Amino acid sequence: MARLDMTDLNINLEVVVTHLNKLLDQRQYPKTMCPSEAARALSKPELDQSGVESWRDLMPALRLLAFEMRDQGQIEILQKGTVLPPTQTREETTGPIRLRRLVH
């Protein structure tokens, strides 16, 4: 199976990234957020601008974005309250994830 990257998705993520960063910045460590919170925060015009009909259409891109942000040292990804190891890939990760800003 080929790796999916942002260029494979026909989605404008500019507005999504803005909402995701805003929500992450509003959470005090160690509070987490679900990636769907960023998708659900978009208005209908913002969804249209992103090139999708529903917030659910953004979820694969948000998951990919989360792992890219993790790999850049911006956030931690958790499952069941445990931080995923940096070697765990998106493809190896099934089920719900939560995100939190990495404390430097």
C-alpha cells in the first residue's frame, strides 16, 4: 500500500490548520483534543473553502496532519491516555487518537 501524503488529498487545509492550532493553543497541558473538534469547528463557508461537504471528509487529512505535526515536534498523539512512540506510524495506528501541544 502506497503512503498517503497531503499532495494526494484534494483538500485545502489552510483553514483547518488554523482551527487546529487555535484549539491546541487553548488547551493547557496535559489536556488533549480530538482531531474532529477542529473539523467540526469549521463553518459551512470554511468547509466549502476546504473543498469538502462535511467535517467527516476532513478526518483522513486531519489524521495525516496530526502525524506530520508530531514528526515535526509540535504535538503529541495519544491513544487511551498513552503517548504514541515516535516510531509508530499513522498506518500502524487504528482507532481514536487525541492530540496535545508538546511542552518544550
